[in-house]
Amino acid sequence: MICGIDSYHDPNQKGGSVAAFVASLNSSYTNWYSKAVIQSKKEELVNGLTSSFEAALESYKTRNGQLPDNVIIYRDGVGD
């Protein structure tokens, strides 16, 4: 399974953010799970990512009958 994570912080929203998560669901990387989570400024970004990753694993298991052997996670650069 290959996963990608990114986040967006809107300066006009005073601390609100969006966490985006994608994960491959097959070995040829042609089917994908995706989820975007809108979070308030007081909510930790990791909360939305944890639930997204858990849901992606469940989707993978439903589709393939087992969990992936390996998971590779790509994350965009982390700013201040």
C-alpha cells in the first residue's frame, strides 16, 4: 500500500486546516481510497490522519481479504 498525506492551512481561516489522505487499494496502484478532513484550529492534525489511515486499511482488507504486507507513506515537507 502506498499512502500520501498533505495539509493545507488557509491564512484567512485563522488556524483552520484541511488534511488530505490517499492510499492505494490494489497492487497495480489503479484503485485508491481518499479522504479530506476539515479541522478546527484547536484540533490536532494527527486525529484526522489516524482515522483516515484506519479507514484505508479497512478498505484494503475488504477489497483484498487481508491487510497489506507493506505500507509506504509519502508526506509533503513540513513547514513551521
